[in-house]
Amino acid sequence: MDKRRQEKERDAERRSGNLVLLVLFVLFVLIVGIGLWLVNAMVDARRIDDCISQSMRNCNAIEVPPPR
């Protein structure tokens, strides 16, 4: 009976350890995704700022639909 209890405790510890690893992995992916989004936003802002500082007009890109 004591061995079964120890095995159950070990299994519970393994499961909680796996859960912690899963949560850490999800947080890591989330932080990397937010970082990539932030870098993209900063690059776009710098590009527009450079365009405006050179006294240019129409600095925003015009999106043209693909030809049919």
C-alpha cells in the first residue's frame, strides 16, 4: 500500500512538472511572438518617420490587388 501511494505521488509530481514545462513553453512562444510584432511595428514607424523627415508625401504604402 505504501508503494502505491509513493507511485501515485511520483506520477502527480511528473504531471505537475510537465504542466509547468508546457506553461513555460507557451509563455516563451507568446513573448517571442509579441517581440516580433513589436520589432515589425518599430521598423514600419522608422520607415514612415524617415520618409516624413525628408519632406516627402504619400509615405504610406499603397496596396494594389493582384491582377486577375
